Amino acid sequence: MNLNLKNFTKKILIKIYLLIKNPKYIKKFFYNEQKDYKYNENLIRSLGYKKNKIIKTLSSCGINYYDENISWHYHIFSMFSEKKNIKNILEIGTYKGEFTLFLSNIFKSSKIYSIDLPKNNKEFINSYNRREDMNNFLEIRKKNINKKNIIFKEIFSKYILNIFKKKFDLIWIDGDHLNPQVSLDIMSSLFLIKNNGFIVCDDIIMNNYKDAYVSNDSYKKLKALEKNGIKNFFFVKRCRNNNAMKKKYISVSYKLN
């Protein structure tokens, strides 16, 4: 038996063992990423946008539409960049400012308001391993958000209704994904969004799951709001094999007239 055949046989035996040990692994074994791409692209069409324009916008920023490691919130906001009347965008959760910079580049005529916790806040310091290299983290963020059309504020998102009196065309929720904060961010965003605006929320989990950073709290809140005139679309966050075991989504929501 040659080496290649031995390696192939070994891989098959490993997969059989995993299937016996954990039947759920069968989902990963038979996962087809093209189904997720097709699902997302059907949503794009249902919202009235075109795939080829999204590809072009992403490419202009050096991003491959089919890169399985790229979260689809890049695709979604590239989709919305076709709209010509977007003046103000709110981002809840700046992190390193990489996506803030992306928004700044594709919405050159818009103002990007991005908020995050104060840098001396304990929750900010202790999350995402920031304590270990805080100075480097802050330097990276400072460089990314150093653009004329980015307005950054260190505030708690629970106070945004007191801070902002303007209405926004797009709102990106990527802060705390656990209750009570994520539900409060969703409700605050509904007050701040324009009638024809869209609210986009990261890390939506539909099944009963919770860890230190994500849960299905946002999904339950958004589904409950459908009874009160809110329309939701749920895009697959990343089209890749890991989706078979724990699939995350990105929601796109708007108020029905």
C-alpha cells in the first residue's frame, strides 16, 4: 500500500470514528458551503440588490467575496453602499476599528459614528485579551479610525438615546451580545433608525446556546419584534465547514410601514 493510499485510508477511518463517537459530526461531513452561498444570495436578490456590485465593492477594498474567513457583514454593508442617500451610520462596538475603516472607505460621503466602552472600563479591559497588550490595541484602533468622516466616542451604549438626537440611515450592532445589553441596543437602535433605514446585528445564534460572548438572546428579541412591525432577514455569517456544527447569522432588520 503506497503512502498516499495509507493517508487516504487513515482520513476515512478518522471520519468514521468521529461519526460513531458523535453522530452530529455527520452534518459537518456532508456540509455543502454552496448551499449557504445560495441562501445568502437569494436574500440579496429579495432585498433588491446585485451580487456583482457587492463583489466589485469588496474587491476595491482588497477583499475576496468567496473568502470563507470573511464575515458577511462586509458583504451586507457593501450591498448597502449602492444606496446614494446614506448620510449617517452608527456602529455600536468599535473593537480595533477595522470595520469602521472599511465603512469609511465605502461610504466616503457619509459620517460614521462609532462608539465603544471607555478604555478604563473593567469590562473593556478584561475582554478579548486586551489587558495583555492594551497599548498596542489602542494604537491599532487609533490608526484605523483616524479618518475625517469617522467620529469616535467612548460611551456606554445604554446612553446612546441621550447622546444622539439625530436619526441614522444604517446601524451596526456589534457590542455586547448578551442580555440585557443586546436587547437594549436593539430597542435603542429602533428609536434611532430612519423609517427607511436598516439595522444590522452581528453574531445571531438561533439554537439554545450561550457562552461568555454570544447567545441566542438577540435572536429571541428580534423574533419577538416581528409581532410589532419589524421585518428580519438572517444571513449566514460565514460560508464554511464549521457552520455545520454551530451556525451564526447576521440579521438585517427594518420597520414595516
